[in-house]
Amino acid sequence: MLQKNKGFFLLELLLSLSAWFMMCLFFMPIIINLNSQSKKLEIEKKSRQLVFQELEAQIIEGKLDNNYSVFQDGIEYKISWRDSVFSGAREVCVNVEETSFLSKTEICGMQE
């Protein structure tokens, strides 16, 4: 007669742990990719916000065209003014340099 067994067998425990390990191996690259895409979108959003603020300051305050940098969350946003090739007007550009974790980002805008 078989006795009632309370708990897991070692084989069942190893099987469930290996299933969890396989799921982690499958989902970890996806999570890393989503994290990097999220960071890139956050940088682009902040860059567009800085372009808008700079153009708004130019219109409202008549601010001089100064080149400067802004540091936020350990990222350097370089704000620069330059002449547009196509229309001859001045445009503002926000650059984020490429690092080992981030790709290069450049967002430009001009007054209409």
C-alpha cells in the first residue's frame, strides 16, 4: 500500500524551477529592449520640450541666441542655435551625444 506523500518530489521541484528559468531567459531580452526604448522616448520628449521652451523664450522675451547645456538625470542636453540651410531662418537644435547606453539624438525646430 502506498503512503500519502506530503509536499513535492525533488524531480517536480527541479522541473518547476527549470520552467521558471526558461521563462526568465525568454522574457529578459524583451524587458531590456523595452527599458532602452523607454529611456530613448524619455530623452526625445525632454528634447522636444527644451526646443519648445527655447522657441517660446525667443518669441516672448526676445532672448539672445545663446548656446548652452542643460543637465537633467545625468544626461547633457546641448542647446544650440544655427542658420537653417533651407529657409535661411534661425533654428534651435537640442543634441544628446551617443554613449554606451544611449544613442545620439538631435531634435531641431524653427519659428514659423
